[in-house]
Amino acid sequence: MPRQQGAQCNSKSVVFPMSEDIREIVIVGAGQAGATVAFGLRRGGFDGKITVVSEENHLPYERPQLSKEMLRSNPGELQTIKTRADYESQRIDLDLGRKVVRADGEACSVVLNDGRHITFDRLVIAAGVQPRRLNPVLEDALRVRYLRTAEDAVQLRADLETGKPLAIIGGGVIGLEVAAAARALGCPVTLIEAAPRLMSRSVDEIVSAYLDRIHRSNGVDIRYGVSATGPLPEGRLQLSDGTVVQAQTLLVGIGVTPNIQGFEHLGITDDAGVRVDSYGRTAIANIFATGDIASQPNVGGFGRIETWANAQDHALNLVKSLLGEAVPYEAPVWFWSDQGPVNLQVVGDAVNGERIVRGAPQGEAFSIFRLDARQQVTGCATVNSPKDMALARRWVRQRCAVDPQRLADPAIPLRDCVV
């Protein structure tokens, strides 16, 4: 398809100034990251054409509400990031209910599943991820649920309202948040985790043990070291150890896979997603990526960072690159999880390094800090301790050194622990 007059593709430049020949930016993905880039470009002064393409028919929305507000006893309506009027006033074109089937970096265009071509000077891939699927033997459209879209949340909510038994495969954030929501609605819950403890990739054994205690006291039946092997009639589920559990509904939360379809032929993907440098640039200079699909520099390698904060902050940093003010993205990982009465927050690497426990894990509020060999704070996990996390995030970002003995004493104010 011929390009519009005045639009020139510049796929060889590395860092580009925002000049008059950059007139068309296409954003693939209308989640938090995609919407943040679109409005960030307008705030930054970009006056050209912005097109946002999304498979979903909804206006862009933030996904944390799917396992939180939308599953509560009095759920509200889906909260969108901006209104349709906001997009119209900012001249951001929304192409909803459409999928990119192929991107062409040389021709500077994307092809949609309705056959249309959209040209671009810069392409931002923010297509996100999708839930990892069960073994086909276990798939059952009437019983198996995933939680990634607003429609998924509505369907799961209807299941929970029946009060019938729920089995959850996966003891990560999604599984634990849904477990708490299901118990609040009166559903019997069995949680199936193949690993020996909960959230093993994100928190250490102390936090895992605390979460186990809280969820068990709330009536959740937790099974470790087992997997589901097959559905059985009458709302039952067979496990690998030979036991059978009740499971009228089965929620699967065993990770995600990146939505790289349409981009895998470009040579810019890896096992985690679309590979980018610290500026959000791929190996093709006019193509960028952000959000959950971005395989970004992380702890000496590359990988996805699937958090609300990263989707927001990485997208804002990418806007600077698009506007010619590129700065490296260096924000530490941070996320939170609300599980019934528990507010868990994690920043940086909360698994490795010297462990300093502040407070009593047997109680209801404590923090676990991680230090490197120079006693600099590299990570922290807090349970119902938001004030501790506020300082921990700053310390991790600034690589502050602390006195371990003072840090372990809750009677000493945190601010007095810095050396």
C-alpha cells in the first residue's frame, strides 16, 4: 500500500529527534501501556496521527481490577483509563476489535485481520500477554476459566455467585487473589500448586508461610507438589497424587505467553516476548515495545516484568524515546497484591541476598528486607506495612546502605537505619 504523502520511514536511525517527518504512530494493544503511550505523546507535544489497535472491544482499562474489584460482593462496572470523549478530544484514533496479523518494518505498515493496511513512522507493540493454557486433556469449556479480560472476570464472577466448589491451579498472585474473593462469596476453594510453596518466584519462604497460614485460616484447601491430571464427572478433579477434589469451576493461573503473533517473523522476539533495550527500542529502529510483552533488561538478562507499575512507568519512559529525549529505564520492579485482609507489596529482588526481618511474621504486619554484600537494600517484601514499603522503594532505587541490626529492630524508626 502506498504511504501517505509526507510520511517517511526511517528504520536505520538509532536515536531520532521528533521531527516533522514523523507523522504517524501506530500502537498495537489498548491496555494500560498502550493508552499511556498515546496520551503521553499528546502531553509531550506530538501533533501527528496516533492510531491504537486492539483485539478487545472495550476502551483501554487496567487489569488489576479483574481479580479485585470485579470479583467483590458488590462489584462495580469496568473502569476504563479514559473516556471515549478523552480519546476524541486528543485526536487518538481507536481501532477496536481488530488484530494485527502481520507487521512490516521495511514497508512501515501493519495488516489487520479485516485486510486493511495502516502505515506508520513509528510502531509501538504493546500487545500484552495471554494466559498459558492447560493440557488439552483438561480443557472443558463449561468448567475451565482463565482471567485476562473483562469478559473473563464477568464469567468467573457468575461462577462464584453460585457458591459451588472452585479449584485453582497456580499459587501466584492471580490464584491467591481469586481464592480470597471466592471465599468471601462462600465458595469452597482448593488451591493446587506444583511448587512446594506459594509465590515462590517473588517472595521468600517466610512470606510464603504467612500466606499459607492466612489462606488456610480462611478455609482454603492448599495442595502442594501436585498437578491436575483430568476432569471427572459431577464437578470433580483428579490430581496427580491420586486424590480427587471438588471443582465445579476450575480457574487456571499458571503463567502467561506473549502475544507475538504477527511480529515473530521480524527477528525482534525471544522466548519472553519482544526484545527491547533500556530505551524500549527493538532491533528495528522504527519499532518499539512496552508493557507485559516487552522482554526488557532485567537482573543481568532480559525478561518480562508483568506488573501494573512497569506497564505504566515503562510506557512513560518510552514516550521520551519517541519524542527524541531518550533516557534509560531503570525503575526497580514493584507490585502489590490484595488478598482479603492482606496487602502484600514487593520491590526489587525480595528473594536473594542477606535477609533482615523487621517485625513478627507470626503477627499480621512485618517486612523482609534484602541486602547485598555492601549492605545496600536490593529488595523488600512487606505485609500490611505500607509505610515500610514507601521507604523501601526509595532505598532500592537509590541503592541506600543500612545498618542491619538497626533495621531488624522495629522500635528504631526506619529513617534512622540508613548509614
